[in-house]
Amino acid sequence: MNIKHWSPSHREGVFWMAVLLLAVVLLLMLTQKVAGLLLG
């Protein structure tokens, strides 16, 4: 991942990578909450 080679055309890829990361974080939080409810 060399930032020098990055151009505006890669911005969409970065955007989707951020969206995917956010989705994973939300999913983890949701699973943790559900696990807490089930165990608690």
C-alpha cells in the first residue's frame, strides 16, 4: 500500500473499505450485546 501511487480513482475503494470496517464493528457490537443478553 504505497500512498504515492494513490489517485482520486482509488477513493471509492477506500470508501468501501471504510464501510466494510464500520459494518464489521457494528456486527461485533451487536453480537456482544446479544451475547450479554443471553448470558446475563
